[in-house]
Amino acid sequence: MGNGTFSVEHYKNVAIIGGGIGTYPLYELAKELKENSNVNVYIGFRNKDLVTLEDEFKEVSNKLVLTTDDGSYGEKGYSIDFLKEDCKKEKPDMIFACGPLPMLKAVKEFAEKENISCEMSLEERMGCGIAACVGCAVAIEKDGIRKYEYVCKDGPVFNSKHVIL
């Protein structure tokens, strides 16, 4: 159901940013984009024990920045900070994101500030999967009209400029 995939077009320069379990849906995206795009991947985890898909992302990215909150592996800090630093040199055409809410808020804010298109896959609890329970409702604003859409039915991928986090 819904909009389960990112809008893959021909982009010259793409940034993919994920955190925790949000890294999993981004791997297939990176593989698909690698054929025609420069793909820079920024993935973050709480600590070394939670790091996953490192080798897989190395194979399908031009650049991989792996971070841990505590510095136990890779770079210490948050993946968004490294994306911001790299964007000073070259802005991506598109940012794709999936991860925890604080990370998505930071990515959304950065993309809007820098006028970079961004799509994000939201991670909400989905009880029924058919929008009957409204457990996965997310606030959306389009054309000045605020409404609720459902991650299970209308998402999970949304244009970040419409999502109210």
C-alpha cells in the first residue's frame, strides 16, 4: 500500500542518510542509484555493537561516512553533521533519509535551509496497516492546508517539505 519507494530519477549527486534500523531500506536505494549517480552515504548508530551493512554500503557508494554517537566505531557524532560539512563543498541534488525522528527533524531543517530536495521514509508504529486505527497518522501541509496522512496507507515515503515533524 501507499508510497513505499523513493522517487528515483536521474540525479547527478545524491546524499543518503540513515540512522539505526532506518539504514536497511536505504541499501536497495543506494544500489539502484549507484548506476547513474554519485552516491554519498551517511549512516549513524548509537554504538559499535549496532553497526550494520557497512560492507554493503561501501560497495554501492562513492563515499561512506559511518558514525556512532559514542565514538566507539567510525566517526564520533551524528551523521547529519558530516553531511552538512560535505555540502559546503558540493550540494546534493537530492537527500534521501530514513531513521529516528530527531535525525529526520535535523535532515528536514537542513534540507529546507539549503533548498535541497528531500524525501524521507517515516518510521511510525503501524497497528492495522489499512489506516483504520490511525496509529500512524502524521501531520502534512500542502498548499497551506494542514491535514493528516497515514504512514501505512499514504507513505511511508513523503516529501520532507510537506511533513510536519
